[in-house]
Amino acid sequence: MARARLERMAPLPLLDLTAEGERLGDTIVEAGILPSNAYTDAAHIAVATVHRMDILLTWNCRHIANGEIEVRLRRHIISRGYELPLVCTPEELMGETYG
């Protein structure tokens, strides 16, 4: 399944981690929104934000698709002049429900 997902994603462009994205990722960690050992997750958020993506799709519910974190993150991102993309899991994007 992982190989199939990678094959489907192959034609999609990769977003660069720019200096602007690095600075934003640093501020997310410095503000204590994410722990320092989760800098990669902060960078993921920052890259999607500075490239003005509409949606940040992730299965990472610990640090990214996490409602408690997202509230603080959204305020932080807005205070820096950016707009946080819609953050959701693939299931949420596809409208699948549980139960």
C-alpha cells in the first residue's frame, strides 16, 4: 500500500523548504506549540503555509492534525501574516465517517 501511495504521488511537485519556511518552523517550536523534537512536523506545517497550500493532508494526529494544537498554531500563523491551510486527515478529506 505504501508503494501504491508513493506511485500516486509521484507526479505531484515537491515543495521546497525555503529560508522563509525554516524561520516559520523555528517560530512554531520557539513558541512552544510543538516540542523541539518535532521540528520536522513544524517544518511540514511551515512549508505548506509559506507555499500557500489550501490543504495540509496528514496522518500525523500527534502534532499536526490535532485540534488542541491547531487552535494555537492558527493564532501563531496569523500573527505572522500567514494563513494556515486546512489541516485534515485523508479520511476527513474524503468525507468518510466513523462508527
